[in-house]
Amino acid sequence: MAGKPVIHLAQFLTHSPSYHSLGMWRHPKTDYQSTPWNRPQLYEHIARTCERGLFDMIFFADLNYIADTYTGSLDPALRYATQAPEHDPIPLVSWLGAVTERIGIAATFSTSNQHPFFAARLWATLDHMTNGRAGWNVVTSINRNQQANYGVDRAPTDQRYDQAHEFMEVCRKLWESWDEDAIVMDKANAIFANPSKVHRIEHEGRFFKSRGPLNVVRSPQNGPAILQAGTSPKGQDFAAKYADAIFAIQPRRENAKEYRDAIRSRSETFLRNPNHCAVLFGAQPIIGQSRAHAEELQEQHNELVPLEAGLTILSAHLDFDLSGIPLEAKMAEREEPELHRMRTRFLNPDGSSMTLAEVAARHGQSVGLPQFVGTAESVAEQMIDFFDYVGGDGFMLTAIHTPGAIEQFVDEVVPIFQRAGRFRKSYEGKTQRDLLRQTI
Ligand SMILES: Cc1cc2nc3c(=O)[nH]c(=O)nc-3n(C[C@H](O)[C@H](O)[C@H](O)COP(=O)(O)O)c2cc1C
């Protein structure tokens, strides 16, 4: 019988010096001298910490470019480390799979620049290597800098998603191309696999052709768990159709509820159980010994992010050069179509519009994630309130420094969630998908 939904927790990471906070690499508590950001030991420590905290997953975002979107120059991205550099997270997935037992390990891979056969093979292999704990964040890549690195033009949104749908369909067919009982390993009769249980897929579509079968046997989750973060109507459809979990950035709980409700109803139209598509909302906890101390920590962190750094990363994420817009412009009232995708991130708690300067500052500090600030008790309470208002399903957390911030959340906030009966006390099930569906 289904129990009470648990709060699901994912830890947001990138294989780079700053995650969702551009102040992170400069933070006095961040120590890349002893634990460099470009060596796996840092992520090993984080993965083990999050596993100790019984998180559903650690999650690596990824991009394949250094953005010149703001002002047409690479200088600000390099100067402020706005997701530049960013190393490939995929090799970390197998490393981290080897040093953890239960936690899901997810990374981002785009459907825009590779063939689905390559992706299906890679992710089936990672699912084997992690014993069913792999998660693939499927992105379509909206920034022109990425397409230029692969020598192509950026496709319009509709086409990006049409191609992504076909990409997923090809991957699914390839993952299905080995029946569960295809491996016989009959030594006496010299039969390794039963040929009648391995199938060609003969896919010929608008964007891709693939003959199959895959040369990877069926993996524990039959392909990885699928994660997504679409916001456009096409993106939401894609997420509702395929995703086991969705990452959303909705600072206002009213918008968060609307988003989650929309995803659930879209998922029903695809004849899916809406409880099989967990929506995780971005959150940046800042925890102090008292309210005043936490506010001091918040100010100390936020001041580390120059306004120009915020403008640089916001321009990159919108794929739109904001240098032509006055800093005092009301962002939610702008007419440029490129700005509509993030409209709900431009709103103050009372629904009024933030200025460009305010939006950019917040984007640099947290990529627009709400900061939950206070003592551990207060942060837990704020998060539970948000969760209850929205109806589920959990949070994608981002840190303001490393080491320290993730450890503090695990040691101080997780036990409060557990005492409140809102969080798992042990892992149940084996796979990433099992954890995302776990109830208590
Ligand atoms: C929390 C979150 C994480 C994301 N991570 C990535 C990423 O790692 N790489 C990427 O190319 N896009 C990433 N995106 C962008 C989304 O894939 C998507 O393009 C964006 O939300 C716009 O949605 P749309 O394509 O439906 O308009 C992320 C978005 C969100 C909200």
C-alpha cells in the first residue's frame, strides 16, 4: 500500500569550481587547495556525505561551451568562472558508482550533439556499472555557443524537442533490443546468448536511423532513470512523458505548485502515473547558529558575486545578450520572447517584477533558486512549508561553499526531517528509480 510521500533530496553539482553559486569558488570556506575541484576525491567525499544523508541522488549539470553571450566576449565568463571551465561529468559517474552503494548518480547529456546509439550504449553501460543507480538528465541545449562548438546552428525550440523525442524513442528501442532472458551462458552447449531474444530495431525516422541491436545487454533499470528540466510547453511535455524526476526552478511557491500540477496533468495525458515523475525544486540553504548569524552568512556569500558575473550567466542561460537592457528595467514586463522562459524567476514574492540588476544578482548567487535562510530548525520548517503548499516532491539543493555546506545540511537538517516523519530512515529498493518512488 502506498505510504506518505517522503521529501526527496538531490544534490546539485557541476564538475567545475562553482555550482549554482558564482561566489562559491571565492568563498573563504571553499578549499580547492586541499581538495581540488578537478579531481574526483572532492566528489567522492560529497557523494558519500549525501549517501550518509540518504539523498536520492547527486546530480551533475553540464554544458559543452564557454559562453560569449554577454557582450559577445569570452572575458567575463572566464574571469568570473560562470560555468567555465566545466569538465565532463560522465567519467565521474562510474568513479562515484564504485565508491558508493545506494545513492543515485546522475549526469547531464544533450540530445543535440550526438547520435542516439552512442547515448543508449553509454547510459546502458553506466547503468550496469552503477548497478542500476544511473540517472541521465536529458537536455536539448539552448545556447548557440554549444552548437557552434559542434559546428551546427541552434535549432528552434520545437525542432529541438521533436528531435529529442525521436532521440529518446531510439534509445528506448535499443534498450529493449535485448530481452531480459537473452543471456543463457550455457557452457555445455556453447550458447552465450539466445539469438532469438536479441532484436534489430530498424529505426528510420525524421532525424535518425539505427539498425540495432544495442551491443550492451539489458541494464538493471533497462536504461538509466530519466531526469529533465523543461520549462517551455514542449519541454514540459517531454519531461512529463519520459522523466522519472524533473528539476524545476520556481522561487515562488505559487508558481511551483502551478508547475507541478501542470506536469502531473500532462503526465496523465501520456497515461503515466503522475507519482512516477517527481518534481524537485531548487533550493539554496544557508544555515546559521541564529537567524541573525544566518543572515550574516547570506550577506557574506551574496557579496562575493559581482553584478557582471550575474549578467554573464543569466545571458548564457537565456541565450540572449542582456547588455542592451537597462539595469533598472522590469524584467517580467519585457516583451523579448527569449526572456519569457524564465518569467516566473523574475518575480518578487508578492508577484511584482524584479529589475534586471536584481534578477542578475540573484542568478549569480543561486541561478534564481530561493535561499532558505535561518537556523537548521527554521530552514527545515521553511522547506516543509514549501513542500506542503506545493504538494511534493522534494528539492534539488545547491551549496554556497565546499566543504562544509552539504555536510551541515546532512548533519543538521536531515535529522529534523526524519524526526518530523518527512524523510526516509533507510534506503529501500535498489535502483535510482526505486528511490524516487519510495514512500514511508
Ligand atoms: C535545474 C535545472 C538544471 C538544468 N541543467 C542543465 C544542464 O545541465 N545543461 C543544459 O544544457 N541545460 C540545463 N538546463 C536547461 C534545461 O534543460 C532547459 O533547456 C531549460 O530549462 C529551458 O527549458 P526549455 O528548453 O523547455 O525551454 C537546466 C534547467 C534547470 C531548470
